[in-house]
Amino acid sequence: MDNEQNLNNAENQQLNIADVSSCFYLLSEIKPPKNGKYEVITSRGRVVKINYELFLGNEIWEAGYELHEINESVVAWRFIK
């Protein structure tokens, strides 16, 4: 029961702007300029490697099924060097 409660608490936490490192860009402030590989912070506060593509005006963030199954969204991003 404790594990389930911890998971629910983690899902309900909001990511604060102060939690985002200066090496990440908030998606709400600036969009990635090109297609490629990025590292992102998700709405649950996880850091995930991801592919980004701008296709016909649509932003596509792809990290396999992992990101979509748990219904996370991208909050901040940075280039992978």
C-alpha cells in the first residue's frame, strides 16, 4: 500500500520552474529549433532521452511507448551533445 501511495504522490507533484536546471529550456518558453535527439524533463519530473521531430507543423516527441503509457508530457528540453 505504501508503494501505491508513493506513486500517487509522485504523480500529483507539480514541477516548479526553480526545479529546472539552467541547462534546460522550458517548453512553454522556447521550442526546439530542429529535429534530433534531446533529453527532456517530463511532467512527473523524470529525465528521458527522446527524439523530436517537427512534421507538418506538429511537434512529435518520441521515446517509444514508455512516455505515452504513463501519460507524461514534456515540460523542458535540452540538446544531447
